[in-house]
Amino acid sequence: MKRTSVIFTVTVFTVTVLVAVSVAVSVLAAERDADREARLKAAKRYLSVVPMSMMIEESIRGFAQRVPKERRKEFMAYAKGLMRVETLEKVTLDSLVKTFTVEELNAMADFYGSPVGRSIMKKFGAYMSDVMPALQQEMIRAVRKMQQEGKLPLQGTTPMPAR
């Protein structure tokens, strides 16, 4: 086979492979975009069942249990006024789309839209306010231990002061 014939064959093969890869990438991108749109629609459905304002309200209500009873209403109103609902909605929507499948998002919307799911959501803020302090303390303890042992793989960290 002549050298020009080999070069031509290799060139045609290379172009064919590149075209095939380009088509495959385009198809995958279109599927990914279609899937993202479906996930976005399902995530919006979930947020219509469990609105961010409700999540904020329940979180504030749970946290307010630590505030003296005579100041609770004032605390809750003030805290609610400080929360940026639109910011949290965007972050939540983006994370839902990125994290969950359409099937999972629809299942979440179905569950939290049910009477049992709504009951759970009403209690979730109080539950989290009970659990979070212990979780945070345990995380601080674990990070201190890693720092002491020199096994904290973060850059630019300094040991936390002991309490």
C-alpha cells in the first residue's frame, strides 16, 4: 500500500471516529439536558409540597425552643425576617436537581405531601434542634482529635482551642 493511501485511510478513520464521538457526546448532552429539565420540574413539585418558607418556619420554631418562653415570639419574628427565602430556595432547588433522580424527587413529594409526611415535617425542626448541638460537638471533638494526631487533611488549619 502506498504511503498516501495509508495516510488517507488513517485520516478517514480518524475523521469517522471524531464524528462518531461528537454525535455521541451531542446525544448524551441532549439526554442530560432533558433529564435535568425533568429533575428541575420534579424538584419544583417537591418544593411546592414542602415550601422553603415552611422549612424555615419549622427550623426557627425548633431552634426557638432554646429561647426563654417570654421572648420566643419576638425571636421567631426577628429570625424569620432575617432569613433570605429566595437565596435558600435557589440553593435548595439546585441541590435537589444535582442530587436526586426524578423518581426520588417525585417519591419525596408524594411522601411529604401525605398526612404522615406533613406530620413529620412539622416535627423535623424540633428534632434537628435536639440533634444538631450534639452532632456539632461531636464533629468539633473529632476534628480536634485529628488535629492532635496530625491527621487533619485540610490545608491552612490551625488547632482549635480546647473548651
